[in-house]
Amino acid sequence: MIKLQKALATVVLLTPLLANTRIASAFTQPASPAPGSTVVQRLEQRKKERAITLDEATQKRLGNQCLSAQSKIRISQQTLTQLFADRAKTHRQVDGKLWVSIGQLKLAEKDTFVLEQKRAKLAEKSAAVETTASNFQQTLDDIVVLNCKADAIGFKALLDTSRLYLSQVRDQSADTRNYILNDIKPALATHAKELQPNVPTKGDK
């Protein structure tokens, strides 16, 4: 989680670009773009969602500073891609452990309802993280290819969108991690004990 926060800090560090502005429609979460959408289509979607208006001076300031912001984002993208891939791999590994434990319990003719429910919930949480992470990365991709000097409003709309996705992916990642630590691991430990052979005590001999 610490590594993820450090890598995602790039977007947060761009906040000075938005001085004297605010995230328009901040409480309206960005929607996932349509599959196969183009950069132009996504840009128009983000502009509508954020409903941004900027005075001429602010547009000029953003246009003058946006190239530096794009360079910083490009540097962070490879690290982010690897971090998200590692996070997804961890979720798959936990899912694998659940799958194995469920199979072992079934062979032992023991109840698997609890673990199956937890596995389904983990899949739901993992899918949400992956979707948000994908949308976040797509937004960063759109930021770096945008002619930002010619479209300061579009640049700000995309940057605001990336910050909203950043908040979502942090919250979802933390929630999934806590679920694995506080729910799944104790459940796996409990069911592991169920599978241990009964060792007779001295009184049973």
C-alpha cells in the first residue's frame, strides 16, 4: 500500500496547477467510458461530467504549465502499471488459496459455504479495484496525449477525473486489503484446523 501511495502521489503533486480552481462536480464520480471509445469521445465525456468553466487567465496559466505535468505523469505510468499488476496478482493468489481450501473441505465432506461466500466477495472487490485502476490509467494515458496548451479545459477535466479515480482506487485497495487480512486469513486459518487429523490424547488411549 505504501508503494502504491508513493507512485500515485504524482497526480497529487500536480495540485498546484489547480490553484484558485476546484474540482467541478466533485461529488459526481466519473463513469466508466464505453468499451472501444476514442480519446476524443472520452475527452468529451470528461468535460461533460466535470462541467468546467475557466477564465482566460486560468486557461493561459494551465496551458503554460501542463507540459511539465504531462512529463511527470509519463514517468510514473510504468511504475503504476507494475504496481497494479502486482496488486491483481496478490488478489489472484488469495483466490487460489480459497479455491484450494474449498476443494479440500469438500473432499473431507465439510461445509464450504463460508469460504465460498468470502471468495465471491473477494472477486467482487478485486474486480472493482481492477476496473477503477484501468479507468485511472486510461485517464492518465489521455492526459499525456492531449494537446493541453490548446485545450486547458480538457486538460483540467482529465486531471480532475484522474484525481477522483485516484481517491477511489486508494479506498478500494485499502478496503480489499483489510478484507483479506481481517476476514479471509482468519477464515482460512479456522478451516485449516478443521482439516487437521485428530490426534488422540493420553486419556483417549
